[in-house]
Amino acid sequence: MSLPPSLSQHIVRRPQRIALLAHIAEQGSITRAAKSAGLSYKAAWDAIDELNNLAQKPLVERSVGGKGGGGARLTAEGERVLRLYQRLQVLQAQVLGSDEAASDFNLLGRLMLRTSARNQLHGQVIAIERHGRNDLIRLQLAGGLTLDAHITHDSTQRLELESGVEVVALIKAGWLELLAPHDTATPGHNCMTGTVDTILDAEDGPSEVRIALPTGQVLCALAQPDALKAMGVADGRAVRVQFAPGHVLLGTPV
């Protein structure tokens, strides 16, 4: 019996959560398994819920209660998935025998990521600042650019973000705001300068403005033709674009 595609992708892209199955099998407790896996108790429960939802049959059976947080054990399906994960670990160790191979594997993961967001920027976490229930995640992009993302602390934990982790930043085209030459960027917003690569006019609706950054990356923004004309936005001209950190979604492809 094959695995559902969503669970198969999860094994490849989110191995840490699949590895939690091994800790549950060994510890027989959510609390102890979470501690062994380096997860919070809540994160462990969230992982189990997600795994059970993705699978055709539950992978983990659990009981609630007591100071120990209740017991847990793998179902027959959970044991089968764990064996598959362990076999994949062996194959991965054979394939990724060098730093270059591991880097190529991460690249493939980013290339296979499918999303509705037009703008996808690869970066590396360089700082995390706690702001109450939220975190400000600073990313280092190619060419020395930086980008800030504002996400919940729960999301930071769920994505297992820390300095050095590679992520993909997703920004919808409609979330990017073009700035006129005399406009001042909104404090706290991400602001980038590039050159208008092309403007694609639509028969009905906003035009699509493709902005080439100095790093070679391209951003896509939407704006009404009249607004573009008023700002003097045209092919080959320099332009600034801003977007709020709260409009940046983060993903970990592998």
C-alpha cells in the first residue's frame, strides 16, 4: 500500500516531524518524546495532528491525562511509515555524501516548491527578535540584501527556525507597493530598489510590473496604469517597492 502524496512530500520536506515517530515509539509518552526531539509539548501535539491528518490511517494513538501528559504509541501504519523513513535516511546518507550534494538537494527542494505567491525569494535566517506572541525574522538574501518577516512565535517553532536555516520568502504581487520618487518609505517596511524590467498591461485590471533587483532576482508588483503613468514608472527606469514584514510568508521546502 502506497503513501498519500501529501504524506510522501512531508517525509521528504519535513523529516523532523517524521522523526518524532521514532521518539514516540521509544518513549511511549508525548512529553518525553517532545523533549527527546527538541520540540515543545504543543509543537509535538501539532505534529501528531498533522501527521494523522495527512495519513490514510492514524499513525499515532494517544491518551490524555496525568502529570506525564498522557501516553502514546505508534499504530501499525505508524510503524510502517517509520520503517520507510528509516530506509530513506539510509538512502539519503548514501546520496548526500558531500556538502555540494546536500546543497544541490536543497536547491531541488526549492525548485519543486509550488505556491500561488508570485514572488519567491530564497534566504537564510540571520536573526530572530521576539515581540510578544510574534517574532521578527531577518533574512539574508543573495547579494547582501536583507528582508524582514513578521510571523507568530508558534510559526517560528513549527518551522524550526533559527540562525542559519534556509527558507523561502513568499510575497504576493498585490502586497507590493510601488513608491513615487518623492515618497518616503513606511518605517519598518521592507524597501527595495530595482529597475523596471517590463510592464505587462492587462485588458481589465492592474498592470504587472516586473522589477529586476541588483542581485538578479525579479519581483512582480501590481499597479493601475494611471498610477504608473503618474509616478513615471517605465521600462528601464529605477523604481522602489515596499512591503510590510507581516506580508511575508515563510516556507521551508526541505
